[in-house]
Amino acid sequence: MATWGELKGEEVIMQYSTAIAKEGGQIVSLALGTEVMQNGDGTLTDCAFANVRLPLDYHVIASGDPAAAGQVEEWMSNVLVEKYETFMSFAFYDEQWWVRLNEQVYLDVSDFEWAADLWKKVCGRVMNGDWKT
């Protein structure tokens, strides 16, 4: 696959970014044992990002409490910035946490492999109850 410096034109850049986002979403979802968010038409991933479900059970982690779910989100945001010096947006939708993995032309699949490892660590810490401290 071409590197970003070889790409010409916005269409080619979007094709590259969409392809990497799709592949990256699969890498992360497979590593986490979850899935990439998709719609019935299969078009939700026709863009330069992927939403991947985090392997966290709302009813186990937060005991079904929306306030506790918010605390988990706040804790994850802080840990991403303070411990790992990064940030990824995520959302709570349909009683599940989802991370949005944005593709940029300077990223490649190794960045998504890194994100998969990062989210394994963060989710492991959530499951261990670190968010409660």
C-alpha cells in the first residue's frame, strides 16, 4: 500500500484512510473479542473511522447505574491522557462502551495494533475495578 507521501488527490487520500480505518477497526475488534459498529446497509464504516465495542459489561462493571457508567468514562479519559499520553473519543451507546478510532493519513495499521494493546490494558484495569479509586 502506498505511503501518505505518495498519495495524490483527496479521493485517493479518502480511499486510503477508509481502507486503513476498516482494517484497523477489525484489528482492534478481533484483539478485544468484540465487533465494529455497523448499520443494516453495511455503510457505517464507509468513512475514515471505526467505532469498536469495548469488552466491558455495563451490568457487571457499573451495576446498571448510569452515574457509575459516567465515572467509568471519566476514569478512562483521564487514564488515556495521564498514563498513556493519548486520547481517543468514546461513547456509551445501548448499554455498551464504544471507542471511535479515527484514521489520519499519517497513521497505518501498526497504530491500530498499538490501540488494541492499549485498550486491552485499559479495559483490564476497568474490569479490575481501578476506576473506583
